[in-house]
Amino acid sequence: MPTPVHACGRLVRLLLCCLLAVASSVQASQPLVLKLGGSADSMAYARLLLESALQASGHQVTVEELAGQDSLPMTRLEVMLKQGGISALILGRTEERDRKFLQVPVGMTDNLVNQRILFIHKGSQPRYDGVHSLEDFRQLGKIAAMGEAWADRTIWQANGLVLETISGDWRRLYRMVASPARQVAYLPRGAHEMSREWRLHPELDVERNLVFVYQQDHILYVSPTQPELHRLLHEAMLAAQDTGLIRRLAREHYAEVFEPPVSLQQRRVIQLESGAP
């Protein structure tokens, strides 16, 4: 027969187990809160992808989109990510970002972002018509315009391509390329970005024939202030990759990449060496 002390001990352990089970159930039922920032389109895609992946993994999600982010430079968004004002950002991978943030090393755009198409000077298409290789393109001697924090910067440099970078608001790059007084000749954009932006910049032409491809899709960076969220997103995004969810959502959300003037499937591929860390 158990003594009263032993019976009491078993009762206490049983109560503790019940309390832990209830606490875990309450915690699991509470929705995850994701704070997203960036441009309206980048937030829309990030919301679609992260909500879908987490819900498919059995998690409830509440998304808070931070208003007025369109005008913020990427450097400021990265500060907000580091401090926890933003939960996660989809960004090009760099060694510096790997040091500052928690990584989810899964391609987030089904390789649409690392297929780059050029905005060029109005009327300059004939200068690009004879390009069939990377060496042909190098021989043109054209200068690219890029943001200082872009992952593309190291890739262009690794491939012997000339570029000029700016800090602060990268949206000034459109005006720089359009201006005949500037030396920069083109602005590379991801295929998914170009599919939305070409209508907004009639002062520029979309180069018709080429796509510059490298093996470095954008990944998800999570705020270092949220390690538990990072663990959940890491599991959810690996599952989303394995099930084809990322591919399906990227192709649906950015379906215009296969329509004119982007017409991704009809372009000549110029392969670039990747600067992936």
C-alpha cells in the first residue's frame, strides 16, 4: 500500500503534468505574431508565403504590416529587423546579413529573384542585340546602377562587370539610368520585380532578349530577438519547399514573369558565377 506521502507526491506530479499540458495547449492556440515591413508588394508576397507555410504546419498566424515602409531604405529596414521591429525579411544572402540575423536557408522565390532583367536607356536596345555571352556583355563596357546593400553587387564584381552604387534610397537608381547626364547605363531587377515595375517607368526601356542568372535565390532572415519564431519558420519553410508550396505560390503570385515584356522563358541566358557565402 502506498504511504500518504507517496500518494501525495504522485498527486503533485500528476497536477504538474496537467498544468504543463494546459499551458502548452494554450501556447499552441495563441497565434504567432509576424511584423512585416518593406514595399507593398514585398510585404504582400511575404505575407502570402509565411502565412501559408505556417498554417500548413498547424500554426495560427497574425500578421502586422508596418505602414509607410515604401520610402525607407534597406539599411533602415535591416536595423528594424535586428532590433525586432520587423520579424522577418526576404533578402539576398550576404556574409554580413548571416552574421546579423537568423537565416532560413531556403529559396523564397523559386529562383525568380536571381534571374535579372535590365532596365536600360530609352532607345538603346540595338546596343544589346548582339550579346550572346557574358564576354559579349563585358565588351559593351556598360555600367550598372545598384544599391550599396544589394547582394547583386558582389556577384557583378565577381563576374568582372562594372557598377556604381548608391547608399540611402535606392529608388533614385531609376532616375540615374534615365538621365543622359549620368554614366550608368542599366539597372538589373529580378524577373518578379520587373513584371510589376515596367509599367511604372515609361522613361526606361526593358531590355528584350537577355536574362542574367545566378544560383542564389533570396532567403528568409529572422530577427535575432525571436529565436523561437526562427525555429518554427525554419521547419515550416523546409516543409513548404519539400511539398512544392513555395514554387506554386511564387508562380501564381508572379505569373506576369511569363508574359510580355518580361517573357522569362523566351530570353537568352547569361550565366553568372554566384557570390553565395
